[in-house]
Amino acid sequence: MGENSKSVTVSIWADYLIGYERILGYFKQAQKECPQGVGLKKDRKPSETHITLQFKLGDKRVIKSCGCNLTMQGITDALRKAHLVASALESLSSETQFLGWYDDVILEKNVVKNDLMTFGEAIAKVEEKYWSGVSQGQSRDRDNPSHARTWLSTYGNFFKLLPRERIVNIEDIFRALETKERGTKTYGECLYAFKKLATTVKDESVCLGLEDIDHVQTKFLKKQNAEL
């Protein structure tokens, strides 16, 4: 879908039908790529056509706006949001919590909660707090190989998954978390690192989005040659 994902500008009326046909074709392809349980629908208005998300919430089927218009970029954004909704439906435990998350993340009603702090700035705050602390009664030292390894395994390796130049947001955190297999030790460690980042910068929407994600380890590496 790489070529289709580019925005289309209709400069003259003769191009309109061709452009609209491309948009419809891209929309149909996006519908096929939606995660299970979440679908895209068109909502035609007199002035423009919006995209809505359709999914089951509790025991009812709902259709909700996702803040996207029927354009090439709007379809791309709506598909991305569909995947975020599918993930949130699995991880958030109550309808009230989900609806609050939906307003913050999908509709971006409270997008300026962290004073536009970038991931790079947030990571720097976590790092500053880490290195000013102590470990086993000993002040942490950046030149200490053991301390440096602990920083990397606890935070650094997971923070590398985040786009440092972008404003802190739950969508990019979910995307980074999804690179780890749910139920593994690494998944739980990654979630812990991201929760630490969210609490350090006091981003309530991110804290809420991560709060009830199941991090229980259910998959374990088989011990080989245990008796050797």
C-alpha cells in the first residue's frame, strides 16, 4: 500500500473521479486489513464523508467517530486507530476506562496533557532520575559497567523503540510494546519501562492506557540440558 498511502490533491475537476476512485479502492483495502473485531465504515455528510470505527463494546455493537475524513491520509490514520482500539479492547478492563482512553487517544481531546514533551525529553528525565539514585547502597555511576548494563536491560533497550523526536503519546507506546510477544518476560519488562516513563513525566492519559494491560508471564523458555 506504499504508493496508495500518499495524499491526493484534487487540483482540477477532471481529476476528481479518478482521485475518488483511488480513495474508495484504498478504503476497501484498509477494511480488509482491519484487526478482528474492529471495522471501518463511511459516514456521509452533506459537506464531507467521515470514517467511523465499528466494534463490540461489552454486549453491544457501537459505531464511533475516529476523527478521520475519507481521504488517503484519513484512511491511513483510521486503520492505525483501528489497531489501537483492538489492542485497548483486550487490555482495558471496564467500559468507562475504555471510553476515557478513546477520548484521549483516538479523538485526542486532551492531547496537550504533557506540555508537548517529546519522548527524547521524557527519556532524559527518567535517565537523570536513574543515575541520581543508588543501587544496593551504592551511588550509580555511568562508568560502572554493571550499572550501565542494568540501565540498558531495565530501560534503555526499550526506550530505543520510541521515536525520540515525537511528542509523548500512547499510540507510539502501544506500537513499541506490540513488538514484544505478549505473555513473555520481555513483554512485562518493556511495559514496566514505559510505565516508568509515563509516571516520571506525569502523563495521566498514558498512565491510564497502560494501567490494566495484562503483563502476567505465561510463556517460559524451556530449560535445556538442565542436569549438565
